[in-house]
Amino acid sequence: MSEHVPTTAILHYSAPPVIGGVEAVMLAHAETFVACGYPVTIVAGRGEADALPGGVDLVLIPELDSQHEQVLEFGPELEQGLVPAGFEEFTGLLVEKLVPVVDRFDNIIVHNVLTKRFNLPLTAALFRLLDANVARHCIAWCHDFDWTSPRSRSKVHEGHPWDLLRTYREDLTYVVVSKDRQQTLAGLLGCPQEEIRVVYNGVSAPTLLGLTEPGKGLVERLGLLNAELVILMPVRVTKAKNIEYALRVVAALKERDCRVKLVLTGPPDPHDERSMDYFRSLQELRRELGVEQQMRFVFESGPDPGEGYFVDYPVVADLYRASDLLFMPSHSEGFGMPILEAGLVGMPVIATSVPAAEEIGDEDVMLFDPSDEPRELAGRFLDWAQNSPVHRLRQRVRQHYTWQTIFRREIEPMLQRRSET
């Protein structure tokens, strides 16, 4: 027996490059499905394959479009509560066109069509497909509801086909985007709230942070998006940088159950045996302190294990944007350029009294004495993290509300899994 990866169609009136909130969510869903190894096809009335992520298929059925000439022709009568001549015939045509498409997929995710009036023949056609068990596992992703909208309520009427937009079906999996919408839809459909799942919208961290492809891969390998606190040391591996102290601070943070990541960007000099010996001594200290996962050298974190990894400045800039704090425990610095870089990207700084910190950072940099106990400084790190609303929200979003996290936690369990011989 081999595991069957379920196939999924995402259905809506239109697809990118059409601009809209639903289309943006569909695009994010499709990209995430592919990234997580799930085949996905968008089925729409309008759209372009070039506007979709690589690996996403597109099936166009023009009659699905809310702007199709026949759908627009039906609009005025339907808004007045009249069923136009030709409505049932057009619904039958949609059924004929959808059957061979829908029948190919294990899951059909339908965005808004089952609660919005923009193509009522399509809504009626989907009900017929559900009745015939052609749409075998249908997920109704409901962003908006005409029956409860002050702007749309006057355009829907008692009876068929408008009642379809408020008809509860046990064979549907209902999804809304907030608890507020969950309560509203449960009231509309007359079903318990727990029958409706809440799946929040998410963000693409690599896109929003502007990560380069190498930077995206590095951030993933380092596991930065899952950390509670990401500390950046954009320095080379030299004794002047006081890396031993940083390791002991990380150990103290780990003792206090903080899921911390400390990332040091610069390499040792691979052509200088003394530099490499120092690097190996830091690796040994890291092992003794039990923080091998918490403290990572970029030099050892490349795509090819065992090979030294060197990054250019754009990747270092990626790490600035993906991190929470700049840490400079240096014994000495001629200037301290990372403090300016951190200031420009809005990153808090904890540093010793190097020139850039004292003369430019002034009171806006958190200074400490390298003779301070590492545990004491770890406490200052945690006090800042716990008291900064900006950091708390940033941490919550990156841990719980990226699209990949939402897919693994909420969407993947909804997909049917079947086995094949």
C-alpha cells in the first residue's frame, strides 16, 4: 500500500491576475499547497496561468465568471426577486461542464459561491453536484454572506434559488475567517457554531520580509520563524566579539524555557588554523552548555552539510529583518556598524559601550557591562520580550499565522486521505 496524496481544486468566479481579497487568499492557498507537496488546481471563470505559482494548474470554465454575459443578464431580475427564463437551462449547462472537472478531485474548496449571489446558477449547479455525490468532499470557504449583509440583504429573496445561500448541508465542511463570522454564519444556517471551522487568513513571511531565495532557505534551516526570540550577532568569529559570553546568555535563556535562537553571521577564517581552532572551541563550548540548537553559526548552516557556508550582504540583511534583537557583547569595536544597520530596520539593540552605541545610539540603545552575569542579562532580554507589544504580536504571527503553519494546523487535517495499492 502506498499513501495517496489527495488532489484539491479551488473554485471561485475568478482567479489571479484578477485583483480581490478572495483571489489573494486563493493565491496564497495554492502556493502553500504546492510548497507542502499537495497537488492543486484552480477552477475559475476568468484568470491566467502565468499569474499563478509554479506547479498550480488552471482550468477555465467561462460560465463560472460572475461577469459572464449570461450571468450579468440574469442579474437585474434576480435582484428583484424574479427567476429569469433560461436560469435552469444555464444551471444545467454548468453542471455538464463541471462534472468531468470536479469528478477528478478528492477535495473541492469553494470560495464564497455558496453564500454570495454573484452567480446563482453556479450555486444551484454545485448543489446538484453535491446531491449527486459528484463533489465528494466539498469545503465551503465562506468569507461573506449576502443574507446578513446590510448592503446585500435587499438583493436576496425568499425561495429558490436565493434560499440556497442560507441552506445548511451536513455533507459540507464550512469554514469562516473569524469567530465573529462563525457566529453569524451559524445563526444564518441554523446550525451549532462548532459545525463551522474558523481558519484565519495568514501571511507569507518570506514575501513580507522581502527575503532573497538564499535568505529564505537559511531562515528555514535555522528555524527562525518558530522561535520566541531571535537574536542576531552580525559579526565575524573573532575573540574580540565575546562570543563565549553570548553562548552563556543563550544557555541562561534556555534554562528559563525561552525558545531562543542566536544567529552569528560571520565565518572564521578557513585559511587560518588559529581562527579555525577558535571556532572549534566555540562549538565545543556550545555543546557543553547544551545550546547546539539554540545558537547557530551561519558558517555551518549551508544547504550542503559539512561545507563552510559564506553569505553576502543581502542575506545578512534578510537576517536583520527576520530577527528580533541585535546583540553586540564585544570587548571592543572600532565603530560598531551593526548598530546603525539595526537602527535603520527598527531593531532594538543590546550592546556594550562601543562607539556607535554610546555616541550615536545614546539612550536608545540598551547598554550593559560585559562583567554582568549572563543570567542577569538574560533576564533583561526576557523583560524586554514580555513587555514589548510589538514583539509579542510579531512572535504570535510568525509562530501561528504564517500560511504554512495554518496549512499544517488547520487545512491539511480537512483534506481527505485515501490509500491506493
